[in-house]
Amino acid sequence: MSWLSVWDSVWIALLGSAMLYGTYRAVEWRWPERYLGMTQTFGLSSQQTWMRFAAYRCIPTYLFAATCIVTVERVGGNGWLAAGVMWFVSVALTHGRVVLEGLIRKWGEANYAAYHLLMALLLAGIVLLAHWSAPSWAALVPPPDELLSALWSGLLVAGIGGFAVAVIRPRSERAPVYGEEYFVDRATRDVGIEALDWLFKECMRTGANPVLVKAVLVAEALQRPKWLRGIERVMVRVRLAKTSGVMQMPSREPLSDRESITEAANRFAGVWALRLTGPEEFQTWNVDLGDAWESVTTHNGDAKFAKTVRDIANYLLETVSGRWVSRSDSEPIVLELRRLPGKFILRGIASAAELSIVEINGKANYFTISAPPDQNPGTWWAWEHEVVSGVRVIAVVDRDRHTAGVARLVDGELHDVQAVKATDFQELIESVMS
């Protein structure tokens, strides 16, 4: 083999690798470790089932590899060398980087090295298939001079067309926007509402912030859909992976989603990181990433992941069937109204030692919820209360500070949320009743 044939094999393989990498970057995905920067439909939907994911990773690789191998052999190059170069460069730009980072991580950190190593082996199989099937693929590949001409024409058309679309065509109002609402909805469908119920109860048990833990779950579920978590459990069992479950918790035995949620609730026990922000008359609660930084980045060291968790947590605090306004650190917060057959479950967080739940349906019914016995004064805790059907107005009252949040219950949702404050408890109840 001459140096010229080696050169032709290498540069054509490098060109094919660059084009393959550009294909994945076209969906604004920093492949493979950052899933949360995507804004295009194709990139996000490709993960939802294992068949879509396999097609997404295998088909473009096969097409580019087969085309490069056919072209290399037509100009007198070595198809095996081109296949090897293309595989090596493609893996180095994607999975190889994560494998090296994963091998040096400590036990207990999220580690995806084994998964990406298997993906690299899968791509090797695809490249070998492309080389084996190159003769049958040759009929569809144009001669080198025509291929080069078509390549330049395609690049020119793509550049001019992309510029024209960006400048002339406005964004459609119906175009999909991927943000926190979509992330939460997709994660809920992926793990199931029962898993989220379990998460809240475990946070009540351990003293963890259910908003922060749920935000971590949503971010992790986007990266590891259900089918992939099943593969990871097998990999943990054969010691090829160290983390499993929807929360990606470290374990020497595979964890179910519920078991990983329990482990995460233990890890995040006592981490609340809440602060009031905004003008005094319209202050709202937000998660302070600075206070939660150590815990979140210990769970996953990617700064993009931590910021995504913060954004999801703040979205969860701001959207609970109508906004539950908080104008001071003395007002309890309602997070959700969970609908079940014949009843509702009201869930929230508070820093008061004792809460009163007032249900109004013609008359007022009072219920008391106390902080856990070992709770330190002034610290946050999670609570839930069962509401029977037929209640029209519900209030969550801080008896010590004489503050309350009041809302109407209509068709299983909270409406007209208001904050009420009074000088004593009796005056507060009268304000609620009115």
C-alpha cells in the first residue's frame, strides 16, 4: 500500500467522521453527556424508546461509514483503514471522552463509563457491517468526482438556505419549546405518578426538600429513560456499571426506581436551599443553587445539570394549580393537589411548628398537622393532608404567626389563591371564612 493510498483512506475517513459528528451537533446536542441543551424535536424524541435510540445512533453511522468505504476503495485506498479511522475518530469525539472521565471517577459519583464503552463497541459492529456490505451499497454511491461535486453543492445550498430561513422566516408560534414544563411532563410519564407519590413520602420521612429531589429526578429521567435504566440494572449486576435507578444512585446491586428514590431522599436529607426573591409585596420562593451546589454537584458533577435542576425546581415552586403566593418566610407553601378516587391529597412544605388545615363547605372543619418530633425550630419540613370531596375553600394556617394561604377548590384544582394575615388566630379564621 502506497503512502498516497494511505493518505486518501485517512482524509476521506476524517471527512466522513466530521460530517457524522456535524449531523448530531445539528440537533444542538453536546453528545453524549449533555442531554438538556437540546431544543429540536428529533434530538429529544430519539431517546424515548430503545428502537428510536438504536436507529438514531446506528443508521447515520452506517450510511456515512459505507459511503466513505466505497469511495476510498474506488480511489485505490484501503477500506479497512478508512473504517478503523472513522470509528476511532467518531468514538473519540463522543463516547471515548466520557469513558475516560468515568474511569477516573470515585465510587458514589454518577458513572456512565460502562454504558458508553458498550456504545463504542456497538458502533464498531456497525462500521464492520458497513465494510462487509460495501459492495452492495456501491451501486447507490456516485463516483468520487460526482460525490465531491454533490458535497460542495449540498454545503452551499445548506448554508444559503439556513441563512435565509434564519433571517426571513419568523419562528412559528406553534413550534415546540422545550423547557421545564415539557421536562416535568415527560419525566412524569416515564417514571409514573406512583413513583412521584413515593418520592414525596420518602422526603417527608427523611426531611429532604421534595421540590429539589423531584427536580433531580426529572433531570435524571431525561438522561436515562426507562428502557435504558433496565439495561443499566443488568450492567450493575455484572459489575459494568456503578449507578442505577431513576436517581442514578451508586450501589453494588441493581436498584429499582423506588429504591433509588429512597437512597436519594437519604442523600438530600436536610438540604432545602430556599430563599425569598423579588419585590417585597410580591416575593416568591426559589431554590438557591449556591446553597444546594455541593449536594447537587456531588450527585452529578456537570454544572449544566445543576443549573437545570435549579430551573426545574423553581418551575415546580411557581406552578401549583394557580400560584400559591408567599410574601414572607412565615407562610406555608402548597406544592400540589393530588387527585385520587373520592378524595384529594394536599401536599406542601412549611417552617412552622404546627399548621391548621381549614376545610370550608358551608361550615369550617379544622385539622392540625405538627412538625416531626425531632424537627429543629424554624427549619423546613414536608407535609400532606387528605381532603374529602365536596370542599369548596381550603386554607393552610400557621397558627403561631397568624398567616394563611387560602384558595377555592374547583374541579380538582386550586383557584384564586390569596395570602391572609391577622393579629390573632380568631381574626384570621374570620378572614378565611369571609
